[in-house]
Amino acid sequence: MRPVVIIAVFTLIWLAVSGSFTVPNLLLGIVASALSLFLIRGHIQPDGRRFRPLKALSLLLLFFKELALSAWKVAVLVASPKMVLKPGIFAFPLTVDRDFEITLLANLITLTPGTLSVDVSEDRKLLYVHAIDCSDPAGTRRDIANGFERKILEAFR
Amino acid sequence: MAAETIISGACAIALFLMCAAFFLTAWRVIKGPTLPDRIVALDMLTAIAIGFIAVVAIRTGFNLYIDIAIALGLVGFLATVAFARFVLSRGMQPGEEGAPDEAPAGNRTRRSGGHARRLH
Amino acid sequence: MPDLLLALVVAIMLIGGGVFTFLAALGIVRLPDVYTRMHAASKAGTVGSGLMLLAAGIHSLDAAIFTRALAGFVFFVLTAPVAAHLVAKAAHAAGYRLTRLTVMDDMRELRERAAKKR
């Protein structure tokens, strides 16, 4: 993303958190976000990343749907008198390779039904995922690859 | 009038549920056989405290409580991160066995290893 | 009438949040090992306290306070998986075992292979 876009996003968050929508506060937000971006300028490298707002929005909607579904599933599982558990850790081969995308994918996986990302292998090719129902790891892998990973690739490439 | 009755009733139900949740989680903190169990339970206690604060904010009408809840969430997150670092640096103590229903290690490893090999 | 509708929405969110929080705590007590307990805490727990915070934001009937509650909710949703991931990784690296019900553990096999090579 371009610095201008990042500053705009930071300023929006500042306005939301500080809760006053006045012109001096807007200016303060712009100055503060520009300053904080200036302070971390060495850590962000421009890498020609594309950003598609509509695809990102659809990713966000999918995420909230899955979050509600996952909370519901865990709640039903815990409330059922006899819990049927088949937990296990399986390796998920990553197609995405940038730090940002891996972080996003790991976070999304954690908040989806029955899966929790545990670790990334040293060569960043495998993501280890703990699943509460690991009876069909191949199917879960396929679901993640066709769901979130594809959406991330669409939104940020 | 009806609206206030509904909200105060809902507050009472929510407070009751969260009291029960609080005691269950506190039991896990006391009992929890291993350190990570206790950390997870403490993290959950933070979430419950945030819920309590939100209900209190609705009951009393002091909206400043929401800021306190956000600050508590921040501190709780940092505490969990620090605890995770501590687990990593301390390692497992000899007295702590894993899950309470743990089978002998050799048996389990062979079973899981075989399963994983079949899949690859 | 809008008052009543708003009160109903707030009440449903409060009770829903309470139920999710309670079930998350029940999961922490009932599930067999750290990793499965983390599922309950990081999903149901986050949704429970997040719903309550949003209910407080809606109840205030103030855009500034609602945006703040929304920002808090987003913050919780962003941090909960990171915290769960860190604790799970640390616990697995320290050697805490998975429950006997576990059907597979690709990570342990890989670590053992690496240890043998060394």
C-alpha cells in the first residue's frame, strides 16, 4: 500500500478511537499517523503489492461469517453431553509466501471452525494447524486452500 | 419503561452466566495440571472481566467503562504474550506430565507417526 | 417503539454474549488438553466478550462511543488468535503433550526426524 493510503487508514482508526470528528482532531490524527509511519519507515519495504478493496471486503465478510460459525460450533461441541473429539496437528502447505499474507492466513485459520494455527516451519512452506476434528485432514486442507488462501491471493496480488 | 425492564433483565441473566463462567475458569486456574492450561484460563478470565465491565457500563450508564474494557484487553494480551515467552524459556518441568489422560509416550508416538506417514 | 426494538437487540446481544462466555468456560473445564481448551477460549470467549462490548456501544446511542466499542471489538478479534498461537507454539515447543485422543501430529514427527538427523 502507498504511504498516503496507510496514513488515511491510521487517521480513520484514530478518529474512531478518539471519538471526536472535528477538524483539529482530524489534523492531529494526520500528523500523528504520519509521524508514526515516519518512525517505522525502516521496517516497511515497498514490494509492489496490489490491494483490491472489493475482494478485501468480501474476505472480511467471509471472515465474520466463519467467526460466528466457529463460535457456534465450539459452543455446540462443548454443550453436547458426549464430546466426540479427534484432535490432531496437520501440516498445511502454504502457497502464499510473504510475511504479511502468512500472518493474515494464520489469524484467519485460528478464528475459523475447529482449526488453530500452531507454528510455521522454518522455510515458511508449511503451516502447522491444530484441528479439533482431524478425521479428514485432506478435506480441511482443501477447504482452507479454496477458501481463505484463494481469497487472500485475489485480494492482495 | 418496558425497554428498561428488558435491559435490566438481560443484564441480570448475563451477569449470572458470567459469574458461572468466572467460577468454572477459576477452577481451571487452580486445578489446571500444567502451566499452559493456567495461562489459557487466565486469558479467558480477562475476557470474562471485559464482559463484566461491558454489562456494568450498560447498567450504570457510565460509557467511560468501555475505554477501561479496551485497556484491560490490551494489558491482558500483553500478559499472555509475556507468559508464552516464559513457557518457552522455562521449558517443561520434570514434575509436569502432559494431559492427565496421557498414554505412555512410546505407544502414542508410534500410533500418530504411522498415521501421518500413511497420509504423505 | 424504536426504544423497545433497541432494547431487544441489546438484550439479545447481552444474553448471547453471556451464553458464549459461559460455554467457553465450560469448554475450558471439559476439554482434555491445552490445545483443545485453546479452541474454546479463543473462539467462543472472543465472540462472547466482543458481543457484550458491542451491546454496550449500541446501548449508549452515541456514534463516538459506538465506534470506540467497535474498535475494541476489532482489536480483540485481532489479538485473540495471536495470543492463542503464541501459547500453543510455546507449549508444543516446551514439550507439553497432546491428549490421548489425538489422531495425528505432523509437527512432532518432523521434529523427531530433525533431531535424528542431527
